[in-house]
Amino acid sequence: MRPVVMPGTVVGELTDALARETGIGKVPVIAVAGHDTASAVAAVPASDREFAYLSSGTWSLMGIETEEPIISEESFLHNFTNEGGIDGTTRFLKNITGMWLLEQCRKEWEKAGRDYSYPAIVKMAERATPFRCFVNPDDPRFANPPSMTEAIRAYCRETGQPEPKEDDEFIRCIFESLAFRYKEVLALLSGIAPFPIRRLHVIGGGSMNNLLNQFTANVINMPVVAGPSEATAIGNCMVQARAAGLVADRWEMRRLINSFLSPAVFLPEGNGEWEEAFKKYQSITSKK
């Protein structure tokens, strides 16, 4: 085993065999931030530390970047973790179920001959009745059920809610429930963070879901900054650029990313109705 090194360390050069095979010559081999979420967080286009990030995909990871690990009874009770980041930082975060519920529903619908694109899914959610029913995305029953749609129906039935019947009702339920769960975790995170959190950066594939971004901004009542969607690849490249002396530190990396991406910003809308719906969500999910 080679010695453990920090991200941005030049560990050697490409082997002769690979240099010949690829035709790119003896280029340097650089250790980047690992695993994928560490590289993704390196690409958050933030200007200061007062942000939380949400790496959004099949699974979601919400956290902050700190100079030191946060080890406390509260962080233990709420199942937060400390993972390594660039420049000796710590990624203090919590795992959340992400688009898994939707992806499993899509598989069922595809088998039934209903194959929806993601733009179509967003339009379906837009036209569906709001605040009809909610689930806790992190409920263990949704980990790997035989039928995700039936698991969602059963949850709603057991909590005295109307069951979703049409596909658009399932989608709306999932999107709203995710936004509410993000608010819950962000509140926990804000209570532990050593600095105020003023905005949420959404990165990864889920950052392209503008409807969910807006839902999230509405319920957390703070700006949501979306992108980059390919944060892992961009963070990987920028750490290599820093190792090559092209950028000075992670803040210069982030300024560059922000300047060439111009990420979309979603501001809260209709906060009163979302706050009332969130109270309903909490009342329902506390029954389980």
C-alpha cells in the first residue's frame, strides 16, 4: 500500500505502458478528493463558508464544510458523520434518501408501458394537486420494497392520508416530501454548525430539477443555488489544476467555477403556505 496523501498531491507519472496505450505521454498522476462526494463538494461555487451543500442524486447528502471534525452527543444522536475534504477540511454531513423513491416508481411505470422523461415528470408534478399527501423518505420501508408505489400508498393509508392513485400524485408527493425532509435536516445542521447557514448549494444530477429546487427554497426560506450538475468531475479537475499551480486554493477554485457556470439561484416564494404544509408533514411523519 502506498502512503496516504492529501488531495492535490502529485503521486507520480503515468506508467510507460499506459502512456503508450493512451498516447498522452508521461503526464503526472494526482490524488484528488475522494470519494466522489468529496470532489463534488470541492466544486461548490461558494464565496464564503456560510453555506450548506446538498449533493443530490439517488441518495442525497447534506452537510457543511468545517475546519475541524464536529464530535458531540448531538451529532451522534442525529447520525451525522465527519468525512475528509480538501485543504484538510471536514465534510460534516448526513445521508438522506434522494431520488430513490422516484426511480423505483419509474421502474414500475416503465414495466406497465408508461416511460416518462424527466422533463415530463417535472411537468406532471407541476400540474398535480399540492400538499395532498406526504411520506418520510427515510422511513425504512422505502429502502427496497417489492413495490415502491404500494409502499407509498401503505404509508399514506396508515397515517390517515389520501392515497396517491395517479402517477403525477406520486411524483408530487415525493418531491414535496423530499423538500420537507431537507428542511428537517437543515434545521438540525444549523443547530450544530459553528457558523450561520445563509444558503443551500445543490450539486449533482438532482440540481437540474428546477421544480424541486424551488420547492426546497420555499420551505427552507433561504436561497437555493443550483449546480454544477457534474460537480464530481469538475471538482476532480480543479484539484488537479491546483496541483499544477494554476489556482491557489479552494476559494479561487470556487470563484472560477462560479464565474464560468453562473449557477441558477432560487429564492423563496409563498413561504406561508409552505410553512403550514411543513407543519402538516411533521404531524403526519411523527406518527410513524
